[in-house]
Amino acid sequence: MSAALPLPPAAPLRPEDFDAALVPGFRAALRAHYKALTGVEQDRIARLHAEAARVFRSRDACPVCDAPADAATPLPEFSQPHLRLLRCAGCQLVYSRDVLEETTDRARYATAESAPGSVPAAFAALKASAPYARLETAKLAYVAQCVAGFRAAPGRMLDIGCANGATLDRFAAEGWQVAGVEPAPDFAAAAATRHAAVRCGFFPADAPPGPYDLVTLFDVLEHVEHPRPFLRAIGDALAPGGLLALQVPNFESPLVQLEKSRSTVVTLGHWSYFGPASLVDTLRRGGFRPLLLQSYISELDRILAHPETELRAILGPWAPAKLGTLRPADLFWRMLGFKLFGIFRKDGQESPGE
């Protein structure tokens, strides 16, 4: 009897494999969830505006390079009440001059899902929906695939802002020893039912102690008022050769540039707004060097819903004669996806065997 032929390797995942714009019916299926999430978020923002004199304060310098805020360029078309966006004259980071007092800001994330008008409750319902969960699962498999390109052997990992534990689930399935820290108590409790090393609170004070071979940071860095010391603390938690994998909204996405202050990216709680160059610069100042940087999640269907004249003004001369021929990859390789994803290593450190 002849030996069985080996199975061919699975085809590598691509960003197109989890792009919502390519999934028929995705927007309609999740419309109610996004409407509910937007509604409770707007209610919470209105309450903060009502207490503005007590809960908001103004920053005098760029949070990354310390250049004076008075020298920065105002971006009024992207600004909202108590959210005045500036472009730094030194490092070109876009940031909010206004921030919430720390206790108020932290309380927003530490709300229980069961609380009336809870943003975590609406977000939990969105994440639990089948269409969203399918794409999130595929994205996390892609992230794990990218990490494996720089570290083949699993080790210890920490997910900062682990929510309900989906990222922990993916890396545990890949053989990693996982831990997480999450400020929302119900999210943390849900993740802890599957992963013992999950703590409720904020990094670094409440996180399980390192060292870690991998830290994941998804849609968190834009919420951090002081990115440099935060990144330094991550570096301190990493073992020699350890990796940082992160995702942030891309301020240079055509959708953000089209929607301006109406964009869901431009919101209270987002204190820094990154493009590819400013993200790399921020990570370098925080002690990390890039190994991989890319964009994904095109939002192409939402982009193409805008008038052609507006869209051509944003895309520039590279736009095709027929905008309907645009593909997600056209945005991805130009770093114009809705999200930026990168893998970084602490400066001066190499992985074992490098």
C-alpha cells in the first residue's frame, strides 16, 4: 500500500479574507448593532459636555514630542466641542488639545455591561453577532500568522484591553500561554472564565507580571494620554526579543478624510490620531523599531458611497478613471486602509537566533 500523500499547506490568509466591504449583507446585518452603539456613545458624550468645566482640561504640548501646542496647526474640520484636533509642528502627530480628567476617563472604560446606557453592553452585543464574530476570528488568525513570521515558537503573551478574550482565544489555540488586562469588569470576568490569567484594571498597574514574549494592543494606543511612558512600560514587560503587535485607527484613511468630524474615529476618548509615519515615529520614541507595518479593513463600500468629486479630491491622481474598479488592495498597499497594523520589537533587542 502506498503512503498517503501529505496534505498541501493551507493558503496564507490575506487582509481581503476579513474585509467587511467584500461580505454581501454585512452592513445590513449589523446596522441595528452599530446604531445602538452610536446612540449610547452619543448619550455618554452629551453627559460629559454638560460637565465640561469639571471634567475637561487643555494640554499645552504634543504628547509625543513635547512641541508647544500653540505652534501646532488647528484642524477645525476634524474638531468637535471639547475635542480640538491639532497637527504637531514637530512630529506631525494629530492629537486632541482637550482631554478628560484621568478619573473621569478611566471610569468610562470601567463601566459594567449591565449599567444603564452602557457602551460596553452595546459593544458586547456587536462583538457577539455572528457576522462580526466571523470576521474578527479571521482577522485574529491573520494576526497570529503575521506574528508567527517573526516568532515561530509560542511563548507568553499579554493582551492589553483584552475585552471578552477573543485575542486570547486565538493565541491560546496557537499554543501561547496567555494573560490579559481589561478595565470593563464584565468583559474581564467573561474572559477569565476561559483564561485564568486575566485581571480587571489598567496596564501596567493591574496587569499580570511579565516578562512576556508578545504584547498585543488593539485599538488602545489612541486612548492613551501619554503614549511614550505607556510604550516604555510595555518594553519593560517584554522579554529579550519580545514583540509588540498593535492596531490603531488610520487617520489617513479616505473614509476618515471624507467624513472629517463626523467620523467615528474622531471621538472623545481618542486622544491621538495616527497615520503610518506618525505611528512609526511614536513607537520609535517609545523605544520600538518596526518589523512590519501595513493597513487593512478597506471600508471601500462606504467610501464609494460618497460623491465622486469629493472622493477624487481625497484620493488624488492615482484614482482610476472608473472609481467602481477600486479594490481593497488598492488602498491596503498605499497604507490607506481604515486600520493600521504593525509588529514592533524593542530597540536594541534581537530575537533568539537573530
